[in-house]
Amino acid sequence: MHDIIKNKILEKLDDSEIKIEGSDSKYTVYVNSQEFEGKSIIDQHKIIYAILDEYIQSGEIHALTLKTAPKK
């Protein structure tokens, strides 16, 4: 699932630096992207939730903790 999460995010935010921790449908995802520049944390998280929505809806991702920031 780590590779799926990473690849889905990179499809939409190709400049991202991504780190994923967790297993058994519970993940913490760290994403730094220039796309987040000027956006609130809530808006940054909405972007990631939208990208991963199909996996959240299916239950493949049950718990998702996001740590996002603009890429430096």
C-alpha cells in the first residue's frame, strides 16, 4: 500500500517529497510539495484526501494522519 499511496500522490503532485509510515490500513503520510505554497493546512490536507479518496472509501486506508508543508 505504501507504493500505491506514494504513486497516487506523485501523479497529482509530481514535485512532492513523500514519506509513509504504518501498516494494516493505518498510515501516517508526510508530504512536502510546492503546490501547498500559500495554502492553509486544511486545504493541503483536502488535496491529499481527494487524491486518496478511493482507498479511504474502500477501507484500504482506515486511519490517515497527514503531515503536510510547502516544499522548501
